[in-house]
Amino acid sequence: MTTTRLRVDRERCIGAGMCALTAPEVFDQDPDDGRVLLLHTEPPATHRTAARMAAGVCPSRAISLQEPETSGS
């Protein structure tokens, strides 16, 4: 079974913190520079919706998701 995979681009991150506020179980902020820290590359099912929302509200689009493909048969 394939799961949702997250990636972050710390160079693109502007440290707005929306990810950590939206999905604190999945994201945090680096105490040194304020940029995103990814806590779970493959978040558990209970946190996937929040992770998707965090990616959507990221002002710099530093978070990307790879969703599992669903078979269309």
C-alpha cells in the first residue's frame, strides 16, 4: 500500500509557520532560522488531511505532496 509522501524545500520556505500551525504533528519550525522542519515524510492517516491543508496554505509553496495513485479499473 502506497502512502502520501511529503517533501519540503527549506530554501523556498519563508518561515511563515502556517504549516506548523495547521499540522503540528507533521511540521515544526527550526528554532534557529524559522524554516520548516518535516517531522513525518509519510504522515499517518490521521494526519494526512491536516498535511494537505498545510501544503495548501503555505505562502511560498515549499511543501509538496505525492499522493498514492488510485487505479481506475
